Amino acid sequence: MATLGSLPLLLMNGLFSGAAARAALRSANASLTELHDTVGACGLVAADAHPGLMADVDQHAAGIRDSLSADVRPLTPVLLAAYAEGVRDAAFTHGWRPPMGAIDWSEDNWVLRRLLAVCALVRTLPQFG
């Protein structure tokens, strides 16, 4: 129960949580834009031209939705950006490095295809669609 003495603390707490949420959203949007520019733009064009790649991306997207419990809570830019960062961090820990130069989408690169699936899911969000 809030007392008069704790009221300023409650007001400040709400103010900071709103600011933190806006900062998290800005950061997520920047991260997703960078992911789109480096992986999504070329990968989604390749997937549109190659049904096998698109099917693989769809399977990855389904796995991501399951992982993030998208059936009980909506996907958001913050969730997808955090997921993509986790994929990259785990991949780097295990020795994966991003390709230098153009991405060859005919190679079976799990990490790139998973990140491409994140880009495909971002396209389904109302603010990005």
C-alpha cells in the first residue's frame, strides 16, 4: 500500500519504466533494422525466388514462434531482437562467424537461416508490415 511518503517513489518508478520501455523499443528497432539490412533484404529476395529456402525459413519461423510462446503472447520487436541477439551470441560462442561479403543462400547455414526467419517474422508485425 502506498503512503504519502512513498508516492514520489511510485511516480518516479512509473516514469522510469516508461522511459526504459521506450528505450528498449528504440534499441530493438535499430537492431532489427540492422539485421534486415545485413541478412533480411538479400535473404528474403532469395527465399522468394527459391521455394526450398522459403520452406526452410518457414520451419525456422515456426520454431521461433514456439520458442517465444507466440501462441500465448504476441511477438514484439523487443522479443524478436532479443531472440536474434541470443542466436548470434550463442553462435559466436561456438565459433560461428558471419560470412564476409555476399551471403550464399544455397549453403545450409543454420544461424543465417534462423536470423532470416527472424526477419520474416518481423515483416508480420503491424508496425513493420
